Amino acid sequence: MATGKLLPGVSMAVCDTTGKILGPREEGELWFKSPYTCIGYLNNPTETEKTFQDRWVRTGDLGYYDEEGFVYVVDRLKYIFWHCGNQVNEKRTIYKVESFVT
């Protein structure tokens, strides 16, 4: 299922692991750029350098777009999310929950 189309002023590129821009229906990492994009993480130059490149934001989402411009997100490349001010590794959390239940 598509997540929708881009808003005016937002650019997107689907890139492979080398940063090469891919075409319609080719899966890769979703990169976004807009006048509203932040320029980095506060006090975290390492993650800023990995995530923000020339005003592009590397989302860590795996997806593609179709010929009509609809965007599809199919997976995550990064399994880290923020919860209550802490970074949580989704894969590790799932493993711990499964280990606790079984």
C-alpha cells in the first residue's frame, strides 16, 4: 500500500547503498530534502554526518516510488527508534520479549 505522494517543495530520491539514485519500482533507502529539513542532530556529529548529506536526510526507510509518484515504504534499514528520550533497538527488544515469553 502506498503512503501517498510528496508535498509541494519536498524532493525524494531512492538510493542504493552507494548513493546511486534508483528509478521507479527499484527498492532503496528513501532520502528527502526540503526547505524545512533540519541540518543535523544536536551534539551528535557522528549521526549527523551519517544521516544528513548536502541537505538530504537519509531516513533509514527502505522503499520505492511508482510511475505515478506514489511512495511505498516496505522495511527499515535502521532498527533504532526513540522512546521516552532513549534510543531503543527494535530487533533487540523483539528478541528480549520473545525470550521472556517462551
